[in-house]
Amino acid sequence: MLSGRRLDLLDPTPMDIEITDIAHGLSFVARWNGQTRGDWAYSVAEHSLLVEEIHYRCQPDTDPRWRLAALLHDAPEYVIGDMISPVKSALGKEYGEMDMRLTAAIHRRFGLPAQLPRAVKLTIKRADRISAWLEAIHIAGFSQAEADRLFPVPRGELIEGLEIRLRPPMETRAAYIERFDQLIGVIDSGRG
């Protein structure tokens, strides 16, 4: 990793993980296999920032740890990349197991349980799918009718004022690290 850490993909440990490596990697990984409109690829880091915001809108009284979990929901992709669901399925259980091991190490590194409570995972997944609906319509070339068939249609207040940002990777990296630092500050201070 750029931080100097060595990451064993088959047996990752929390000590192998640095937020700067995650933010950097995710800022250069394109969502939608790069098949989006705009001058910049829509990165997994940008997507993660959006998912964290939607998660908060879905559950404004949530524990800040779960907001951090939402920000980190795709963190393993900093090393294994973002693959569309059919490819993940074709790769089978080995891919899923590697993703789970990386997720557990990342969670433990930042004070989260290795496995999130089921209700938390479901809320984050809902925010992730709402984000996919927005992305599909705004940058991935889907019609609204097509997106409505494939993803949950969000309530207006959940997406009001949200925007899909396309910006240079280093700007996205800085925004991701800034948001991470803000959430850690809230968690460490005990404020909710």
C-alpha cells in the first residue's frame, strides 16, 4: 500500500489497514465499470460518501458508528475493485469470503464489530440501493422507468438536494478522509 503497509488479502489483520490507503484506492476505483457520463469516473469513494448521507437521512438518530459503517460499506474494494453483481456471483463463494475477511479487518481497525448487526446492514443496503437508483438515472444512462424496475424508488425527502459529484480523485480522497475524521471525532467524543 502507499502507506507502506503490507496487506495479506487471504489473512488481513486490522493492523494492515490505513484509512489513507482506503480513501486513495476507492477514489480511483470507478463505479459502473466506468460506464458513466462526465469528465471524471464516478468513484466508489464518492458513492460511499453519498451512501453515508442517505443512510443518515433514512435514520437520523442512528449511532455514529453505523454512519461510519455506511461510509466504509465498500471499503474492501480499495484492493479487490468494484465488480458488478453478475461477476461477483460468477466468482462464487471465494470472492465473498475474501470480501468478508477484509470487511472484518477494516471494521475491527476502526472500532466497529467485525460483523454488523443485521438491522444496521439492512439500513446500509437500503441506502446503497437508493444511491444506485440516483446514479443509474443521473450518470449511468438508465431511464427512470428502468431504474424504477431495478432499484427501490426513494421518497422525495430522502434525495432532496443530493447530487452526484464527479470530481478528480484527489478531491474525492480528501473529502472521504475529511468525512471519516468527522465521524471518528463524533464517535470519540461520545456525541451522537
